[in-house]
Amino acid sequence: MGTLKDSLNTAETRKKILFTFLIISLLCVLTLIPVPGLNRSSAIAVAEDWGSVGLILDILSMKAFESISITSLGIYPFLVASIVMQIVTLAVPRLRNLAQMGDEGTKIITKLTRIASIAAAVLFAVLYCVGMRGAVTTSINYWVAIVLSGVSVAVGSAFCGWCVELLNTKGIGDGLTIIIVAGILRDIPYEFFKCFVDARSLGLLSSILFTIFSMLLCISLLFLIILLNMGEKKIRIIFSKRTVGMKQYGMQNQVIPLKVTQAGITPIIYTLTVTLLPSSIIAMVVPGTEPAWAYTWKNLPTSPAYIPFFIVFLVFFTYIFAMMQFNPFDMSSQIKQNGGYIQGIKPGKPTSQYLMALYNNLNSADCTYLIFLCVIPMALSFLPGFSGITFAGIALALLGGGFIEMKTLLDNALKTEEEKLKQAGKDKRRKNYNK
């Protein structure tokens, strides 16, 4: 709360927060605009047949999917395009060199990602219309209605991707996390109301107590998740100094904090996106619950077979994104080049071994934490009475991790503003001195 208060007291940061709130509010309003060309009641019935795929798409679209809105696909096409572009960037040497060129290369990669997201929005809009072909309105020509609905959904999805970019550049940053957290927060009241309705068979008083207990349990777990995300391992790096004449040269000693959850919530987002892709395509192309194999694929995220796939991809993405945040080889070489050493560790090979062991330990702890938090509710959902908690762990992990990431972004923005004010003060004093 202190960070938020300080941010609101700073003019530039306050503008970013208000802009972020404006974008989220606009996306919420768009969820109320229905897809033209579709019979809404028939389309809702078709969407219900998409199984657990629809549950995840509903979160990624801020509840737009279940209301058959023009933003029904939400940020899912943008996520798919971003993952494809990252894989292509790593695979193609020319793009990999562009990514290492700094701001100019980043701008080119961002532009290519934008083009890929528009193409993905068009592709998924076509698949969406294929899935909704039985819900097309009969008041106008069939092909006019299907084209109108496809264009509307494509534009809505492309607009969601554009909003992500706007939040990255003009908002407080990390638009994907902000939109996903907003989608989860919007879904919370409905989930607790559903919990209350499901417990009505126990009696009114019991259902109220059960709902209150569920709320307290979720709040406690959320605080625990936030504490785990705030956990750090601090490394003290000492740099030796050279004496030349009467002066000493060398870098100042540093304390580098390494978070226990180095990868953040990105592995969960990417795991959901990749593992959901086959199921979402099948759900769109094969409407209804027949044949049996299509029904199985549509409900794959809520089946026991999904858990091994989820764990494998979660561990893979956790190690990949942790390496992006903390590369032990690069850190070891930088310490060596600057004539430094880690306190209590000999320079050279022992430093490399220590950093590699630290990297493995932090990632093991991160993977264990994410697997337990996300998979235990999935496993419990197969027990009678727990069918509604399949994605509860994932939602809490995204919510807690998202709060920490947004706090970090606000802290960085405040530091940037403080540095600008200090620099402006120095420039003013220098100007007065020159006069």
C-alpha cells in the first residue's frame, strides 16, 4: 500500500496508473458488446460445449468469452503469436542478432510480433466462426453474418493485443500480467457466489460459513504466495581496488538480490497457452460433444492426463525464463572481468560452480513451489465435492505473482522519477552557477 500511495503522489506515475485503469475499464466495457451476426443464446450454448477450454479463455478475455463479446478471444492470439515469435527469434540467426542490437532491434522484433499477433487474431477468428457456424443468426444472409462476426472477433482480439502494447509503453508495464490479473479479479465474485450456491444443500447457515471459510483460506494462501514471491537470496560481490598515485580506482561493492521465484508467473502463462492450443483448435473446429475423442480433447485441462503435460512444460519454461533473469555463466564472467569476487568464495572456477549450484537450487525451489501450488488443486478436483477448484491454484499463483510484479514495476517507476528529479536539480544548480 505504501508503494501505491507514493505512486499516486508522483505526477508521472499517477498518469501511468490512471492510463492503466482506463485501458482495463475499456476492455471491461467491450465485454458487453455482443458479436454481430450470431444468435446470442445459441452461441452461449455452443460455447458451453467447449468444456474446460472455455473456462481458461474466459479468464484470458476478462469474462468476454462466456458473454459472446467481440473480445471473446481476449489476449490468447497475442500470447500464441508472442511464443511463436520468441521461438523463431531463437531459431533464426538474423532475428537473434536483431534482438541483441538494443533498442533498435527490440523495436523491429516488437513490430514483427505485432504483425504476427494480427495474423493470429485473424486465424483464430476464422476458427471461432467455424465453431459458431451453428449459431449464426437467420435474420440476415448466412455468409454476410459469418463474415461480420469473424471480422468483429478478429478486430476485438487485435485490439486486446494493442492494449497489451499500450500498457507496456504508456502504462505501468507488463500488459499481459495486468490484463490476466484483472480477468482473475473480475471472476472472483462469481466464483464465491458459485461456491455459496453449490453449498446450499448443506443449509443456509452452513453455506454462508463454508463460503466465508473459503474466502479466508484463499486470502491466507494469497498472502503466503506473496511472501514466497518476495523471498530473496542476497549475494555480496566485493571488487578489488587499484591504487594509482593518490587515487583508488575500482567498482563499489554490490549486494545483488536474487529472487527465489526468478521466472515469476511467466512459466504458468506460457504453459497454459501451449498446452491449451490443441484443445482450443479442436473445440472450435468440432462443435458439440461428439465424437468422443473431441470431447476428451476439449476437457483435457480438467483430466488426469493433463497433469504430466502441465508439469513438464511448467518445469521447462521455469528454467528457460529463470536463465533469462539470472545467467550464472554471464554473471561469473562479469565478476571476473571487473576484478571482483563473491564474499566467502574464491575467484575463478569456485565462483562459477557456486553460481551454477545456486541457480539450480533456486530453480528447484521455484519449480517445486509452482508444481505444488498449481497441481494439488488439479488432483483434488477429481474428488467428490472439489470439482470446481481445478484452476484455483493457478489463479492464486497468477494473482500473487502479478501483485508482486506490479509492485516491482511501480518501485522502478518511482526510482526513475527520483533520478529525473535529482538530475533536474543538478542541471538547475549548474545553470545558476554558470550565470
